Amino acid sequence: MLSTNTTESSKPDPTTNLDWALKYAKMGLRVFPLQPGTKIPMTAHGVKDATDDPALIKDWWTRTPEAGIGLAARGQHVGDPCFLEFDQKPTLRDWAKNEGQPIPETRVHRSASKGAPHFLWIHTEKSLELGNCDGSIAGREWFSFRANGRYIVAPPSTFEGKEYTVFADIAPQPIPDWVVDRIRANGTREKDFGTCLRPVHEDFDFDAFVEWVGGVENEDGSWYPFRECPVSGRRHKGQGTKGCALYYDGGTLGFKCMAAECPSNMDRKPGQGGASFLVSFLSKENGAYEGVIWPEREDQLGAISAEAQEKLIEAIGGTSPHPTHPKTGKRLCSTRGCGRWEPDVEKGILCELCEAKLGRKCFLCEKELDVSVVGDICPACIDRELKGTPEKEKEAASTPVKEPEPKKKHRDLYRMPESCMYGWLGDMARKLDAPL
């Protein structure tokens, strides 16, 4: 448990990074070394290696005296350390004014680049229940409540040539309930995001997976941010540190992108998690991942029965892509964009209208059409006709002209005049027997 002695400022300031690290340890804070001038951990497991053991701390900073200092949040018991970091206004001072509360006393540091405040607290029952929580404004990071497994950079570490400083040199105090309430009201809890996480196989190799994914930056607790969104191929506006990131805590894997327009949010199938979408998407870009990820490989789903798929999806905590209607018991049609309900579950997962479309062939190339295709021409032929390529002309010359079917009288009343039927669009209209 942390000391809450508020007389820390009366003691002489430490002179070296080792002295500062030992001071933090005496306050009950767990520390670990950072690469000099960066926020990157020096140890193999980063924040997980944090300690308050003086012997280990002396060994670390004796080897690298200029190493920066990372402070680890821990959310196991009341009295463990937690941190509230602001990247932009409004900050805690504004919250206190709006709530009619005095500005709470606790230890405060300021960041190297912006001078943004870092408030150091100790956990209460309420903050333990909240857990890690992040807030954003207009897509940009606003605040980060680091409750467990995450860290902040501490004075006198440097970043980009500037130094972190101490603003209020007292011991961390219990975080007030009203502050926890404001964090909860304005942020998104990591626990809520955890509902989208999936357990990984016991042989899952995260380092190999990260190498396959590519573009992953250094760990921030259990978060591994991307320099650029791996799905959109660019950095989203206001992406920030965790706006697009992998999540891995040793047992579960997740992926999130906060940009609403990202394909990972727009094109994801019902019940499909972020990590599942990412693996599926990158498999097309980078080739299939050779290692094992899930307890049951996703690429095996197509080789098992629909009933087995349903059981597997339920076992891993997903949502069935073919849910059952809560009142009628009907199954949702599996055709994308259909939305109709199949009355006979044993018959299959296609509605009657989609089932009637099975076996159709393209009017031009005579290849079998997918049930989701509207009309009688496949997308490839439409694309080829619209482009008007030389290959289209050669194909048209070698394809026997089919005798047109007898036209119905009511269609003749609305037929486009022959004088308008010119060029390749006119040829296409004749083939389609298209009215005006």
C-alpha cells in the first residue's frame, strides 16, 4: 500500500535518476527503466517487470544511469497506485469547478512535451471497480485513467529533449469518488471493450503474430498501438496513442479502431470481433498466418456443419451470424443484405426468395450467380461492359447472337426508340431487353 504522507516536499530533492527511482519505491510506487529519452521500456516485459525492490532498482540504474523512469499502475487491492493523465482541456481543475468541489490534493507531475498534468492517486473500492478508462474529444485523446497494468513516465525522465517535472511533491492520496464518477461518465472502460475479446490458443505466439501484422508500436500496458491503421492503410485523424490498437493480456486478443469510417467497423460481420476481422483482412493482404491463434481456427469453420459452427461461435462468446427470432423461432437468412427470416430452420439458412435464386446463370457469360446478386448479370460482366475494353469487343464478335425472346406487348409500349439505341450502351440495352 502506498504511503499517504503529505510531507514529501520537505525532503531534499534527489539528484540522479536512481535517487528518484528509489524515492518512488519508498512511496510504494513500482518502477521500471525506460530507454533514455523515450517512453520505451528497457526490460523484456515492460510494465510487468515493475518493482519496488531497492536491490533490483539499483542494479537497473547502475547499469544505465540515464534510463528514464516508468511508474506502474496496479489494481489488485485498495491502496494500490493509479494515475489520471490529461492530454487536453478540460482537466481536473475544470471538473472540480463544474462539480462545486475543491481541487483535490495529491501528487502531480507534468509531461515533458505539453506540460499536461499527471495526477497520482491510490485506489479505492470504487476506482478498482472502474478499471482502466479512456476519454476522447472529437476523435482526439482527452484523458487516460490508468488503473492496472499500464504506466506513466515520471520525472526527471526526458522525452524529445524536454524533462518531466514535479508540480506537487506530496504522496499520492485516495482518489475521490466524484473524480471516479466523472471519469466513468466521460470515458470508455477497458472492461467494456473486453466483451469483444477472444481467448487465444495456449500455443499462441504473440511476438510472431505482431511481426506478421506489422506496424505495431511499443506496449502501453496491454495495448499495442499502430502507427497507421492496418485496415485503412493510413493514420486516422486524431488517432492518438490508442485510437487504433491491439489488445493482448496474455490470454485474450482484441483489436479496435476508434474511427467510425474504418472498414473494420463498417464491414464487420454480425458477431465478428475486431481481432477476427483483422486476421481475416490481413490474411488477404499478407498471406495466411501460419501459427495458431484461436482454440479453434477460423479457417476451419467452412469445413464443419452449420450446427457445429453455431456451437463453436457460442462457445467462444460470439454472436451467431444467423440468429433465431426471439418470438417466432425463425432463422435469419444468411444472404448478406437480405434481412428476411427463414421459417424452416431444418431446411437451411436461406429464405424462400434467396433459395429460389440458386442455380441462376449470368445472361452474358453463363457462370452461376451468387444468390446475393440482383439481376441476371454477374458483377464481372457488368464491370467489363462498363469499361468497354477491346476484350469485350472480341468476346462479342466470337459469341453467337442469341435470338431475342418474343417481347411482351405491355413492354413494347414503354420501349426506348431505336434512334436512341446507339453505341455499346445501346447494344447492352438490347441484350437486356430493357424498357424505357
